[in-house]
Amino acid sequence: MRSNPARRAALLDAAIEVLAREGTRGLTLRAIDAQAGVPTGTATNYFANRADLLAQVMHRTRERLTPDPAALAETMRQAPTHDLVTELMRQLLERMRGDRTGYLAMLELRLEATRRPELHADLSGFLTAEHEEIVRYHLDAGLPGDATGVALLYFAMAGLLLDDLTVPAILEPYSTTGLIGQIVTRLLPAQG
């Protein structure tokens, strides 16, 4: 396996583009090479097999969709209130909109995991750990709500993101900012 990190990242980004555009059936090493603009056969030097490719794509999508640590630290300087949680959720929506292909690729991985037991195991572990990290971060930051409320917020935002990035017409009668504010205040009771 080759270890050129920049080339590997470029190939993974190409794989994400192909996956988002064509789904898992269109995700071939040849399609990745073409998308990356590299000679045919290049991707075979970086991925041991399809399972390895899908696992690496899964981790690369997280890298791409995770907030910038400096920007997050700046946002977190605010008081731990509903307004801050609403701002964090608004930034989440904007981040997903900003990397729509990364988000859609993750959705494709979720669908593929229903057909591939090895990917299902990897993705389940990956997403469970990520969910637990989100809940822990929220609680450790002293933000409003308890673990159940944060879980409900996570699942409500997952639905909003899914609709916003796949069938946005369903959200046209609403203000997404307004919906996010209502989700936060209704699911995360004020601390008492």
C-alpha cells in the first residue's frame, strides 16, 4: 500500500464525489482514478479491497464534515445557553450544506451498510462512538439539556439535514433557522 497522504486524500475525496453522484454501484477504482485525474490503476495502490476503500471513505467524510477546531472554540466562548446550542445547530446545517457531497456520501455508506455486514459493523461502531462523543461534549460544555435531550436533538437534526440536503422543497414553507430554534428549545429544557 502506498503511503503518500496527499495522494490518498485526493483519491478519497474523488471517491466521495463519485459515491455522492453515482452511489455505491458507480464507485469503482477506475471511476475514482478518473475523478481524481490520475492514471488508471493508481487507486489500486491505495486500497486493499472494497471494504478497505469504504472504511477509509467513512473516516474521510468525518474529517471533512467535522467543524474547524478554532472556529468551534470561538463559538464555544459564548454562554452555554439555548442560543449557543441553536447557533451550533445552525453551523452544523451550514457545514453540511457546504460539503453536500460529503454528507451524501455518508448517506450512501449508510445504505450500503444495510447490504454489507462488514461495513455495517464498522459504520455502526463509528457512528455510535461519534454519537457518544457528541453527547459527552454537549454535557461537558454545560449546555442545556440531559443525555436524552441531546440524543433527541441529534436525531431531530439528522432528519432536518436529510430533508434539507435531499428534498429541500419539503422545508420551503418553513424557516430552517426557526425550526432549529424550536427543536432546541422544545427538546432541551432549561436547566433548573
